[in-house]
Amino acid sequence: MDFKDIKELIRVFDKSELNKLRIKEADFEISMQRGFESGVTTVSTTPYVQATVAAPTTTPVQQNSNVVSSEENKSSAKDGLTINAPMVGTYYGAPSPESPDFVSVGDIVKKGQTLCILEAMKIMNEVEAEYDCKIIEILVQNGSPVEFDMPIFVVEKI
């Protein structure tokens, strides 16, 4: 990849809504990330290129009060087995707002039974029980974002 291609990649990245980009082609690798660490673009003579582009924002970022970190969930799930999110997405406990939840605390579920839906990129993905179990605790609220491998249910295997 020549310098012209690298400049074009940086320009396209800067205009996109992406926060991170990494491209690897044979022994050449370029990685770009938005952030406030340095705000400069760095190009080295080695095959590896690290580029950081400052995100132009003027408003402060607000924290979502519904978001619970996976560390907090893991500490509250210390006494039981957990069923973790298989992907990043938005948690929904029911198939629609007017429908009852798939599961509630105390429910006994069978292997393959739907526990919740995780929405990712407008696609609804059902999360199913991998084994027969009893729901001890639901760790996330309806409509909350979840991270990959974040515990969402505390269960007791049956």
C-alpha cells in the first residue's frame, strides 16, 4: 500500500462514523482509532502504521444509567452459573413490548428454550438455554445494551 492509499484511508475514516479500523494485508498493517490521546496521525517507515484521529466533538458525552459493566455483573453473579451474551447488542426480555417476558426469576427452562432477544444492527437474535436450568437472577434491564460475554442471567443447572 502506498502513501496515497494511506492518505485516502485516513480521509475516508475521518468522514465515517467508525471509531476503530484495522487493515492487514500481507506484512502491511494499518490501525486507526478515534480518541483524544494525541490527536495526530503517525506514519512509520515499518510495515505497521498506527494512526489516531481526534474526534471533533463539542458536547459532553452522557453516561446511560441503564448500562451496567460486565465486571459489576460478574461480581453479583459469583454464586451461580451465568448465561452470557453471545454478542454485543440491546437486550429485550420479550418478543414485543406488549408480550410477556420469555423468562422470569424462578422459571425452569429447558435446553433450547428462548431466554431473550439481543438486537444487533436491526437483526433480532434469540438467545437460547444451552442446558436445563432455573433462572435465579436477570442481570440486565429491558432495552439495555450488553457487551460480548457479559453475564445476563444467573442460573442453577438442573
